[in-house]
Amino acid sequence: MLLTLDLNDPRPLHEQVAAAIRRAIGAGDIAPGDRLPPARDLAHALGVNANTVLRSLRDLRDEGLLEFRRGRGVSVLRRPDGRAALRTRARDLLEEAARYGLTADDVVALIKDLSEEMA
Amino acid sequence: MTDPQDTSVTGFRIRFLLAAAAWAVLVAAVLVAVPLAFAGRLPDPLATHWGPSGRPDGSMAFAAFVLFTVALWAVVAGIGAGVAARGRTPVRRASRAWFCAGLAWAGAFTVVTQAFTIAANLDRGHWTRAAGLSWQVAVVVAAPIALGALGWLAGRRGPDVPSGPPQRGPLIDLDPGKRPVWVSTATAPWATRLALVALATAVALAGAALSGLFGGGWGAVVPLALVGVVGLAVSSVSVRVVPEALTVSVGPLRWPSRRVRLDHVEQAWVEERYPAQVGGWGYRGLPGRATIMIRGGECLVVRYTSGGRLAITVDDAETGAALLNALIARQQPSVER
């Protein structure tokens, strides 16, 4: 499973990890029914504590994206719905905008312009 | 392939397969003809197993004995045919040499074992009076190895088609502000179960032997424990790629583990490999050309800058190879950017 962590993300680590996993599920890198690598392997690769990864996995389970099964590990239950997936991407977009000095209002205006162009 | 050598290589492949088949048939013929020739002078059942003291301690009906040896050889030859018919074994010198060595060794071992079994039973009347074995054991070990060596030499003759250059697969777009990591595993649930059963049996036998219940169990404890430990080690593998390094770990404890700095990795690609091609499960082959075989199928292969290669059977190897190649390309901006 390919995960990307944002190096400038100010959010707590467990939220970043959850966002990375949510993004991977949303992008279809890992499909419903697939098993996630063990939390310990994820933690080692991401350079974070295993408990941090476990906390993100629990959050994602509470969101209904993951399923924990005894002896079978953690597997993907369903893909995030469109709104949740877009929320993650909008967040990324806002962060990128901030790097260029654009505010949320600028981005909203940009999206309105675009949708008018496309209409 | 539009190689000009192609037709000669195909011809060689056919000749090689015919030679291997001829050896298989010859061994099978000996395995049937020798017992039948001496059938009148053998007891039925005949001794087929000798204890550590060199005295016979197990027997088998004559027909079962012949069928068993022939069936054993048929299985070996069948696996050999499967390996030789598909894949590149016949046209790659190193793999062909080891294939011939294995086939020669297995044939010699079956024939020599059968011959000594028959010789020990000859004119004995009853299997319990079969001759003991002593120096014959050394021959059973040595003769097949000698023939295997001959097979290895014979297998080295002929063409050597190098494996085609691996194609550079797609790369993954790298965002400079992001840290990409790839984590994947492969597991063999049957190996875990087998290992746990072996370990549990070893512990139970050790317990029984310690309590004096069944003193004869000690001999089995060490091999069973070994099977358990090795089985656990080959039950799973975990591969992690981060921008600095590639880490490969095996077993439930993720130990032993090997970390390779990414500037020592030259290229990565995906291959299909099966246990029959690499000689079974676990760490197969010599360092530099090794495969970590957990389950048949797709495999991540990395080539080091030193020229060595390591293949690991792991799920989603394509993504891993793409990330590795992208990270390597980013490290060397002067090359292909």
C-alpha cells in the first residue's frame, strides 16, 4: 500500500496517518476486502509509534471505512463516500493554496469562476 | 523474440527435454526391472526400513514397494518436467546445470536405495532376517552426489541465453513536499499452521520426555522445533520502501530483517516466480541471486549497484517497483530527467 505523508501538515500525527490511509482507499490503491499491512509495519515505514497508527486505524474503523477482525487483521470495508473523499482533497487544496499565499476565500472564488466557465 | 539464435535455441530446448525424458524413462525402467528380475528370491513382505542400529525395523509388501519407488520417481520426474517445459530453465546455463544435478541426484538416489534394499533382502526368507546396513549408507549418500555432480557438468554444456533486460516500468509522481512510503506483505497461512503444529508437538514431546512418560520422544524434539522455527520464518514477509531505504523482514517477529540504503539500489521490477522454479520455499539461492519465496506469484526484484539481485514474493509489487524507481530517478537528477 502506497501512503503519502505531507511534510508540512500541522495536524496531529494520527490524523495525518488516517488522512493518508483514507486517501489511499479513496484513490483505489487498496480496495474493499483487501487487508491492510500490519500496523507495526505501517508504523515502521512512516516513522511513527505503532500506537499512533492503531489510533488512526480505530478512527477509520469508527468512520466505517475499516473492519477489524480477530485473526484476520484489518481490512477495508468500503471506500469513503464522495463527500468525505472530497473533503480530504479540499483540505489538501487549501494547504497548497496557503503555500502560494492564497486564502480559503480566494480558492472559493477560483472554484466559482471555474464552475461558471465549465457550465 | 526475434533473435537470430531463436531456432537453434528452440532446437536445443527440444533436445534437452528429450534427454531429460530419456533419463526419467531409464530410471523408471530400472526401478521396475530390477525388483521383477529378483522377485523369486525376495521375501514378501520385504524389509524396507533399517533402524539406527543397522537392523531392519520396517517392512512393505513387494508390490507396494515397487509401486512406491516408481510413484516417488514419477512425482520427481513430473515436477522436473513441469519446471523444464515452461520457463527458461532449459536455456539458462546456471539453472539448467542445477536442474540436471537435481534430476541426476534424485534418479541415482532412488535406484541405489532400491538396489541396496533388494540386496539386503536377497535369499533371506523373511524380512526380519534381512542383512544389516552399514557401509551401504555411505554409498547411498555419496553415489547420488557424484552422479549429481556429473549431471551438473552435463547441464553446463549448451547455450546460455541471458534473461532479458527488465523493462523500466511506470514511475510514481513524487511531490517534493510529501513523503511517500510503500508497505506490503505476503503471507502463507499454511506455513504458520504447520509451524505452530510442529512447535506444539515439540513442546508436548519435550514435556512428556521430561516427565518420564515417553522417554523416546527426545529424538523428534529438535527436528520438530527446527521445522517450527523455520516454518514461522517463511510464513510471512514484509517489505517497506521509504525515501531513504528498502527494508525486508521475515517472520512474525519481523526478524531477521535487512535494510538496504536506496543509493545502493539500481533498479526494481516485477517478475513471476514459483517455488518449483527457485527450489522451494524460504530463502532460496545464493546471496546475490536469492529469492525470498513465501508464495508463488508476483515478486519484487531489486538489483543493487553492486550487481547482486534480490527477489521477494510480495503483494502489490508493481507499486513498490514504481516507487523505488521513482525515488532512484529523483536521487540521480542528472540521469534521465
